[in-house]
Amino acid sequence: MGPQFAERFAKEWVDAWNAHDLDRVLSRYEDDFEMSSPIIRNLVGEISGTLKGKPAIRAYWAKALAAQPTLRFELLTVLTGVNSVTVYYKGHRGLAAEVFQFGTTGKVSKASAHYAEWQA
């Protein structure tokens, strides 16, 4: 996992979200990936803040996009780790970072969203 991979992943991820293209977004994830976010608690009522599998996460993201039809991300920087990438961006909630863990398939197996200005 090098900086070129991380930069390409981040740009494609932001572009897919800005196009509101869930199929493109989800194409970067394993079928049984896990997503954690404080927004999951409020938007879908899952107290753990974690969902697993493309069907559940697609439904959550579709609901989020419907609630924010003008959603747009601005990529600020990308951090590279061992089998992981952190995308730091500005969105409608302010500053945010998402950490992506990659599985052996080269796709995201686990992701966690973090917000600077989170309001429960």
C-alpha cells in the first residue's frame, strides 16, 4: 500500500461520492465489509454505530444521500498506513476523516468515519 494507491483511492472515492453514485462507491468495498460511524446511530437507529455488509450499508448511504441531496466532499489530504488509508476531507458537517482497512482482495474490509464537529 503506497502513496500512489492511497491518492488514487481517495480521489476516486471522493469523485464517486460527489457524483452520488452508490454503485461506484460500493465497488471499492468487499461484500461483507463493516462500516462504523456516529451517524449510523441517529440515521438508522443502530446503537453500536456499526453496520455490516453491502445491503445494509447501501440502505444507510442511500438514506444519508436522500437527507443531503447537495452532499459534496472536498479532499484535503490522504494518509497512508499499513494496509490502510485515511482520507481527510471537508464535507457538509465540517472536517472529517475516514479510515479504510484493506483486505487481501485489495478492497476495503472495514471503514470508520470520524467528524470534528459531530453533534449527536
